[in-house]
Amino acid sequence: MKYRTGPVAALTTLTSIIMLALAACGGASPPAGIPPAVVTPTTAPPTAEVQPTETPQPAATAQPSATPTPTESPAPTPQTVTLAATAELAEQLRAAPENPAAYRWKVIVEDDPAAAMADGRAQLAVVQGEAGPVVREEPLAFAVPFTTNWELIGAADAEAILANGHSLVQVIPWSAMTPVNKALRVDGQHPTDPDYPYRQTWSLSAAPGYEDAAKALAPALTEALAPLPTIRLAAVGDVNFDRSPAYIMQTTGDLSYPLSLVKPVFDQADYTIANLETSLGDVGEPAAKRYPFRSPPESAQALALGSVDLVSLANNHALDYGPEALLQGIDLLHAAGVATVGGGANEEAAYAPHVADINGLRVAFLGYVHVPIEASTNFDTQSWTAKADAPGLAWADPARVSADVAAIRPDVDLVVVILHSGYEYIEEPSEEQVAAAHAAIDAGADLVVGHHAHILQGIHRYNSGVIVYGLGNFLFNIDGPPETTILNVWLDRNGVRQLELRPAIIQEHGQPRLAEFAEAGPILSRVYYLTTILNAANP
């Protein structure tokens, strides 16, 4: 603190004398820490003569006076209003955090929320249409049974169904979709596409006098009622670059060639998975088995260029050229940005899940193999099972599958199991295939995607999950049926919402392309037939 001197020097001197006199008489000293006044002479003449006046000294205190703490006024209690909503929306609202606004909602479930508000049982109602602030919007699906051989309609058909109904079509909110149904595409657009034109709007309607409450609560309600985030997963069967695809890539230098005709479908998905039915690299010696496959190192980059995000190595060809080739292939794939499951440098790595963050959802992928002993050579794929200190694959023992799924389930939103199992060229799932798939779903998996039979198999809705037993070959230069499919799956944190099959044909040199209209019908019919049998026999 600075003390001013100069024109008032005489006054300061007098004050100092008084303070000394008080001290001599036992008066109080200045509080500790305050320096004594210092008189500094000045050459500047005073502008006016100042007559000193005696200033009374405040009584000294041992401690500085405490500053009183202001008392906070209590926050006003939010006014509770009764909000009527349908059962589905009410469930979302009850799960929402407390609303900190001046109003708070109390939810009641009503089949007709507007009627509940009209008769005074509610002050606010979430209703269809635009009767107030819009708080929810979601697509409308033109839903038909999954095994119906009907995939798309035009806009005129959609308008007619909206106006007049249809005996086979249900017009339902996307959030009401289940794998029992599929959504017909409208002029090629799926309900989850950004420009899909058919949507349902919900708004917050208010009784007279409660308009301010509706306005205040609308932002929190909009957040609470937002549709769940959805992911679109694309899955295909066996991918093998050996033979013709490898030759074409290496002679032309075009690494995009093998998957170029189906890449647009993969690009539309949020994540694409496949089974890599080959060893990959340029090291190792062939195993003593009927068909040892090895794809060139460039194949890893070809997968990435084709928009494949993850491959399973758990199959009967991943170690066709030995453990060294397996590890080289994993390194090549990871360097290209392609994730792997089902195989690794040891047991821990082979059985480890790959967890991906997709559209705000954490999805765990696991890969397993369980195939019979090769009849012609007596080769047993189970001998490739990874050990604590040895490279290998994840064998699909049902108990191990169950334990792995149960272990990762609490940490993620969704679990997808990739299963290589069954009998080659047999449409009916094998007992081992069924046991492993059931174990996965029973432990908490949402989806099982299968392959190995080299042909298409049926789809089973089992308990709370879906098992796609066989997607057949996909990129494969091998003697066998050319018919295959791309599986599209839409999922949210509640599991599978919809399945869709995009038929494809494997061309002469192993390259897949989308099926023409005339080719697609028989492919779909066969899968739908097998699916109907599976679900009738195992409801």
C-alpha cells in the first residue's frame, strides 16, 4: 500500500505525534503488517494552506473483520406437469435424465395421448403430426414378412398403400421393425437413407395455459425421444484371392479389380465383414491337405480398396502355409487397415474380440471355426487351435464361445460372432454349427454370421438374436455354384432391426457382381425357402 505525502505533510506529522503519545499511554499499536507512515519532503509548494484536523483513530482489532457470507436463495421448485405418451415413447422418457428446467414431466401411458389431455388427465401430450413443437421424427417402413419374395416398390405404390392400405404391407415406424419383417425399398431408398421421403412426425401438444411449459420442455423432450443410433453392417462369405483374382491383380496392377463391382454396396454400409478363406503372404510351405490356398501380399490392400473393414481368419485355410504365413498375413492386413479376429500369435490373440466404435455404438466381433475332418486326407482343422504360446485359430467349442461372449457383453452395445462351420455343399446346418451358434446367442450375441458350406443356407431367428448360417462363397475362383449374396443388417443397441439380401453372382474368374433382376429372384427364393423351414422346425 502506498502512502501519499506532500501538501499534507504537517497533518501527517501531527498524526504521527498523536500515535506516539497513544502508544506511550498504553494505547493500541497499528495492526501488524502495516508499515509506519514515512514523511518524504517535497519541493512542490502547496496550492493552499491546509489546516490539520485531528482524525479519530478506529479501535484496533486482533483479527480483520470477517466478510459476511451471503445466503443463497433457494432455487424455485420445478412445476410438475402430466405428460401423456404411447407406451414406446413413455419408456424412452422414463429412461431420460431429470429435466432441470422450470417444468418437470410426469409420464402416463395412453393409447390416445390427445384424448387424455382433452379430458384433463394430462396437461401435455406427445401426438402424431405438428400440433406444437416437433419433438420426434423417424422413418416409416413399408414392412412385409421377411421371406416374402418382394423387395421394392415405387413412389406411386407407396402413396397408394398409405391411402388405401395393403393386405400384406404394414406401415410402421422404423423403431417398430424386427427381423420378422423387412422394409420394402421405395424407388431404391431404404428407410434409414437420409433422403427417404416417408417420415412420421411427433409434436408436443399443450392444454390451454400450458403453452409455456411445452415450449420450455420441448428441447429436453426432443433429446429424450431421439431415435436410437443405427448401424448398417454388410457381410459376405468366403473371400479368396488365390488363382485367377491374384493373377489378374499381379499382371494388371489393378488391386481394386476383385471387389470393384460390389464396392458401392460396401460403401453404403457403415462396416463390412468377410471370411478370408486363404493364407496371405509369400512365406511358408503348403500343408498336407487337399486344397492349400495362399493369396499374394497385395490382397490385403485389395481388401482395403474394396471397403472391407474386418476379416475372420477362423477357417480351414488360414494356416494352409503354416504359422509363419498366418502371422505375416495378420501384419499385412493390419498395415492395410483391415482388422482381424479368429486367429493370432497365441491363444489370447486368437480368441480376442475386435471392438469397433460405429455410429456411437461399441460393437464386438469374435471369430470361430468348427469344421469336420477332411475325408480325403484325414486333415483335422482342430489341430490348428491356438495354444498359450503358439499361433493358431479360435476353435468353436460351445462352452468357450459362450464364455467369450459373456465376458465382452457388458462392455459393448452389440456382439457379432463370425462362425465358419457346417458341411460343405449341405444346406442343412450341422449339429456342431447349431450348437456353437446357439451358445453365442444364449450368452448375449445379437448376430451370428456363418459360412463354410460354399452354398447359401437359411436364416434362423433364435431367442433374442439372429443366426445367418451360411453366406456361401463370395470372391472365389472355384468350381461350385455361382449364386451368392451380400447380407445387409441394420442394428441398434436393442439388436437386429432388419435383414436384407442383395443377390450376387460369382463370375468366371472369381469376381463377384450384383445379380440382374432375373438372376436375383431364384437366389432369394432359395434362401427364403430354407429360412421358412428353419423357423418352422425351430420356432
